[in-house]
Amino acid sequence: MAGDQMDMFGQLDLFGNYPEQPKVPAVQAASPDCSANGLVNFKYNPLLKKSIRCKGGVLFGHPEVMLPAYMRDPEFTAARELAAEWAEHAVRRKTQKNKAIIKDLVTRFWTVVDQVLVDRGEKPLESRNRIPPIRPKGKYHDLNDILAAVNDTYFDGSLNCRITWSNRVGGLSYHTTRKDPLTGEDFHLISISKGYDAANCPKYAVAGVVYHECLHIVIPVEMRNGRRVVHGRVFRQRERRYIFYDEWTKWHKDVLPRNIRALLKHKEL
């Protein structure tokens, strides 16, 4: 039965060939020693790791930024540009508006730094206030591939969202709205329970929960008698269109709780 399902899965092209997602061009700086606009100089200190410093009035009144030495690498170009923007505001008069801008730029800067470190296979810097990096590649399943297949098959490729394995230990998957650290624009983020990233989890089960969370993006919450209805009639009808709905819900009910208990006991899945 399972073999037939997976063959049928492939024939529907849910995980077959699909167009590559357009790549967002990286921000390019003229030099690791200067911002793209040429107004902010960068210096590097090997003793720094989790902090940056600003010195005002160095270049015709423009600041100089001291960064950790590892941020000289080209992957940190976008982060350096945020640091340069932060420094330009940091040397100005500390109005309420300017303080808010500075705080926002600092948060966005370290969010980008954490993401670069994770993409390079390194641990992110510890912070209680920053948003965790996006990690779509798990031990057994790559969520980017699954999201692209679900998006193309069920939404005609119209969804513009990102996906990650959840940092929560519990068994819930969920959908949130976050701010892009580079552009400052809001975007949809789907977080999938790590209980699905397991050797005993078939790909159709991961696709099922991804499809479920995608529906939360396209189907708004209903208000009924003053109460929020998250999984209303329209939502349930659309959810059952998933070709492996019955198999996914059975796996979700029978196997996921066991996987979550194993995670809580720090066992490998």
C-alpha cells in the first residue's frame, strides 16, 4: 500500500521536477573595508565576537565601525551594510525616533549575522531577544523542496512565504508573520515540528502538515459569535483536498506523539 502511494505521489509531480525558485540577489559592497556608499569605514578586531562599536567623525563627519574579524568575509556583506546604517544613526542626536531606528537596526543586524552563521554550518550567537535563524534543511527532510512542491501543486506557485524547522520542543507546527531583517518588510513564516524530521516519517506526512500551514496563509480566520474560528468549514474542505489526507492525519495522530516524547527525552529520531 505504502509503495503504491509513493508511486502515485510521484506521478502527480508533488515531488517531481518543478521550476527553481528565483534567487534574491545579494547586497554587494564595494569593499569589506567600506560601505557601499563609501561613507562608512569598517575596521576588524579578532577579539570581538558578539559586539560592534562605532567611532564618529572619522571620514568627513561620517563614522567608523569596528566589527568582529569574521565579519570581513563576503557572506556578511548585507550585515555590514546594516551596521553602516546603524552607525550613521548612532552618531546623531538621540531623539525618541532615532533611538527606535537604532534599536531596530541592531536587531536586524544580528538576525542577519545569525542566519549567515547557520547557513555556514556554525552555531548562531546566543541572544534572548533575537529571532532564531531559519533552518529549512533537517536531518531527513528539506522543507524548502517540500514547500515548493506543495506550492506548485496546490497553490499554482502563488504563495510567497518561508519555512523552517521549529525551535520549540513541543509537537505543534504553526504559522507566523515576521519582519525581513534586510528589507524590513513583513513575511509569512511556517514553522514545522521537529517530530516530523524523523526516519519514521514519510515525505507525504511532512507535505501534509506543510499544506495545512499553507492554508492558514490563504484562508483567513473566521469570526463567529465573537469567537475566532481557525479551522472553519472552508478550511476543513480545502484541507481534505490533500491527496494523502487520511494517511497524513493517521501518522500525525499515531506516530508524532511518540516522536515528541522521544525528543523530550533527548533521543534520536
